Amino acid sequence: MVDDVEKRWHDPRMFRRAAIYVGSVLATAALVFLLVVLWSAQSECADADTLLCDATAEAAVVIGPSAVLLIGGIGAFVETYVQWRRGRTWPIWQGAGWFLFVLMVVYLGIGGGAVANR
């Protein structure tokens, strides 16, 4: 069993797995963003200056990648619990989960602010 007070949490293999997981979640969120923007660009807009001309497109651009980041963060916290139960190095996964959650909140804040200002 790992003593949590003892700070020997160095595990390069586990860090590599967590980093690949975070990278794949970020790549998936970027792909969802790209697909939503391409989908919204297909619609006919009365105003040619804006890419997102209706509320559905605006909501999809904000909610789509945020949902991917939320699911990825929850997945990282589930892996945190699994690694903790096995007595392995779990703080790496907890950090990955918090990173994805913070990134989701920042994206929601920026996207929501941009949509609200229209």
C-alpha cells in the first residue's frame, strides 16, 4: 500500500499513460470543435460576416468540446480511483483530471462570453 504522506510518487510509465490520455482527449475535443465549425459553416447566413449565424451553431460550438473535456476529466478521475485501489501512483491521474476540468471551465467561460456578447 502506498503511504500518501510519503511523497515518492515518481512513476514515468504512469505519467506517460496519463499524458497520452490527456493528449488524446484534447485532440478529440479539437476534432469535435472542427467538425462543429465545419457543420455550422454549411448553413446559409443572412449576415455574411459571421460564421455562427444561429443559436444552435453557437451552442454546439460551446457545448460540444466542453462535453468531451468533461467526459475526459471524469474518465481521468475514474482511473485515479482505480489506481488508488490498486495501491499505485494515483496523483498523476488526479492531476490529469483537474487539468481537463480547468480547461473545460476556461473554454466554457471564453465561449460563453463570446456567445453572450453577440
